[in-house]
Amino acid sequence: MAGILFAGGAGAEVFLSRQEALKQAFPHADEIRKRTVLLDDAQVAAIQSLARAPLDSRIVTLYTGIRQHRVLGYALVDIHTVRTQPEAFLVVLTPEGKVRSLFMLAFYEPPEYRPPRRWLRQFDARGLSRDLRIGGTIHGIAGATLSSRAVTGTVRRSLALFQVLVEPGLHQKTRRSKASAGPAQPAGGM
């Protein structure tokens, strides 16, 4: 990844390093945990089906922002080819799995194809749904169709990764805490 983010080229522009973007994504975090996962065949199939976008690698790194033992959110780096050159994004998700923000780390296509910040903000607070697509809740960019499709794929992949890697653990914790709470006590006590 470092090679893609920092290799030179005509029109290539690096905006933030991964570390800089993570600090901006979780400015109040006591720690940012890094978890690297090697996806199995079932996980890859589930993610690609949910995302309706291909997964370029079975190796995924999930970052978790933590403050006082509480999850602030999650972040994933997605690097992919737009037309003939790569772009890299950090997708930041809320603890509930909605988009909090997008950080463009690098863009190697010509600058006129780069999605503007205002356009990127339309993903904020969105979760994975059928309508999260160009022509659905997401407006395309005139003259930069491939860029808008690539970013939408990035967001869909990140949300699908959250559903496969994070959500099952959240549901298990909820079931465990309800089970350990025991039966409800009637109001007024004994």
C-alpha cells in the first residue's frame, strides 16, 4: 500500500498519509487499534454480494478508534483503480456502521476526475442499502462517472466489511449481556 500511496507520477497527488487521516478521523481517541484479517471464501462471497462490488484483496485491515474503553468508530483503507490509475480512501464508520466521513488519501487520475469534498459528503450518515448507488441516493459526477462509481464501490465495500467482520460480534455481545442480566425484576422490588 505504501508504494501505491507514495509512488510518483504525472498528476499524482497524495493528500494525507494513513496515520494523518486516522488522527483526523479519531481526534479524541486514546488508542487506535489495528486488526488485520485474512478473509475466508465465505466472507469474500458475503462481502462481494452485499457490496455488489469486487473485493481486490482477501487481506483487510480494520482500525478501531477507542476512548475510555468505548468504541468511537471504525475505519478501513480502500485502494482501487479508477480508470487506469489508483485512488485511496479512508472510510470512517460510526459504531453502528453508518458512514461518518471519507478521507481521500491519494488520487492518481487527472485532477478533473477527482470527486469534490461536497460530493463526498452525500455518503455521510448512510448505511448499506439497495439505494446506496449512483442513480439511487447518490448523485453522479458529470464528466467523472468512473470516479463516482469507484468511490461508491469503496463505500459499499467498507459497509459490507463492517457487516461481515464487526456486526456479528456486536450482536453476540448484546445477546451475552442480556443473558447475563438474568430475569427482569418486577417494579417495587421484593
